[in-house]
Amino acid sequence: MNETEILELEQKHLANVYAKKDLIIVKGQGANLWDINNKKYIDCTGSYGVSILGHCHPKIVKAIRRQSEILISCHGSLYNDSRSEFLKKITQILPEGLEKAFLSNSGAEAVECAIKLARKFSGKTEIIAMMNSYHGKTMGALSATWDKKYREPFLPLVPEFKHVPYGKIAKLEEALSKNTAAVIVEPIQGEGGVKIPPKGYMKDVRQICDEKGTIMIADEVQTGFGRTGKVFACEHSDITPDIMCLAKSVAGGLPLGITVATPEIMSSFRLGEHSTTFGGNPLVCAAASAAIDALIEERLPERASKLGGHFMTRLSELQNKHKIIREVRGMGMMIGVEFRFDVLNILRGLMRKSILALDAGRNIVRFLPPLVISEEQLDLVIESFDQVISEEENANPRG
């Protein structure tokens, strides 16, 4: 198909729910993507954090090819060797005590499971989430999500959700009640603007949940699997949640959501109370096992920490040069650059220079590159970013 046919077919038949860029991607390798005209881009979106191992990692490709020739589908009502192998590998890297998993297909599904599990185990109904949080767009996950532009068209949502300011431990303590089943929190808020809580906040949340007998749910859909310089971001705070939600990057690019919990909590589910047809798919599990191998063998969390430090230093230099940058913040290879105005033109300018980046709110440029990106590629990103910012300053001088 040619360019016009592809655009027309997606516009005609695909639900109009994505803010489309005028770009047709046909190939990926490592931290690079190619469009239909064979133009190469440095990918700092990682498919919204999915491609943490890079595009078409050789271990993932090999695992998918091998498994596809053996068995592609196997329902959870039957045992499967590929699924068992993955469970063995994932439990070896999970925080101690999180030994039971429910496998689904996405981050939103992982959160839905966590909400049901917290209510079932506790016998309580109230869920406390954070302002500026993002947990997904299915009805339960959306009820925990903060942004009204996602919530309002679908009211009424699931009842008995409340939101408190992120990073304000006193406000959380005030909000807890005898009916609170769980607190759900992101170690770093991704869609909410790459917001990092005050030092000690996650540990304080853990302590308060322990004191009140409340379940702590950590949403590590975006922060997990090495993104922040540790395998899981909760490790930075030396805490273990009762339930953890994972997705995005854990299967090397294939769809996989994981809800992990203590055996006691997960065992509150009874037969048939929660399931999904594709959960534990052998093809996906084979890819996820290979992804864990790559993550550990290539020391990618350590690489995220090192490269992230370099990238943050270079971005801070840009902040000193360009006064329209308000703040640079992040951890590992999860970084946000906050501007004093809307960043749409910045993102478009980067794309013209063959750099793909994300927003996180109207005035924040977000970088979620694959952890296999090179320092040289990051320096090219900095060079292009500097040029685009200068062009924007010259075109629209602001006092």
C-alpha cells in the first residue's frame, strides 16, 4: 500500500481516539524507527514506554519465532510450559513477598484486577488515588485517574473513589477512613507530568497503610522493568507494596499486563471471579521470558541510571541556556522537561529533525527512550532539542 491508501484506510475504519501524527512508521531496530519513505528517526517515545528493550530486540524476535512454530494460544484453564517458565522468571525479579500473579493484556487491565482484588480481600469499598494520576481508561482504572477530560464524558464512574494531592502525606492520612480498601499510587507520575514525589513519600505511604490496615497498590506500569534505574521504582524507596501493577515493557513489545500480590491477598479470589481469555498467552509469555533475560543480562537498569544521568546533565545545560525551560526532572530514562508554554511546536520541530518525543500535559516534553539507546544518539537529541528551542524563542519571543 502507498502512503495515501494507508492514511485513508486508518482514517476511515479506525476509531478516532488517537492524536495522530502525520507519520507512517514501517520498521524499527533498537532506538531507531523508519517511516514509509525510509527516513530514520531516533525514538524517544518507546511507543509510550513499551519498547524499553528497543525495537525488534534479537532475543525477543527469536523467542517469538520459536514459540509461534510450537503453540500460539493456550487458555488459562490448561497448564502451559511457556507460561510456567515466565512465572518462574518474573517471580525471581519481583520484590520479596509478591509471589502470585494474574496475567492480562494491558496496564488498565492490571489496575482493574488490583482494584477488584483490594475490595475482595479487605471487604471494604473505598479507593484513594492521587491528583494528577493516570491509571488507564477502563471504568475502574478511569475512576482512579484524575484528569477530568478523560472522566467527565463517562460519568457516573465507579463509586467510592477519592483523590488527594500527590506527595502530601498529611492529606492522605486525613483522607483514610475505616472504609478505605486501598491506596493506589505511582512511584513517579508519568502522564501527570513526570512528577517525582518528595523524598521519603513512598515509604510514608507504606507506613500509613500498615498502621491503618490499608492495602498499598503501586502502579508501576510506566516506571517498572528498569525504566528508572532499578528493576522496579519502588526499590528506590526500599518498600514493597501489597499489590503491584505492571505492563507496557514487560513483554518486549507484545501486550501483557501483570497484577502481582502477596499470596494471602491474591488467594482471596475464588474460581471464576476474575479471568481473561488471552491471559498467559504462550507467545506473549515466551517474549516476556526473553525480555527478562535481556533486561538482566544486558544490565539495562544500570544502563538507564548511567545514561539518564548523562541526559539529565545535558538537559540541565539547556535549561541554563534557555529561560523558557522551567524545570528538568526525572529518574533514569524517564525524564520530563517543563516549559513556560505549550510544547506542541517543540514536538513538531523535533519530528522535523527526526526525533520523536512525547508530551505529558500541555507544557511538558517527555522522554521515554529505549534503554538500548546510545550516548551518541542522546547527544544528537540534545543538539536537535537545542536548535528547536532556539527556533521557537526566535519565532515567538516571550518576556
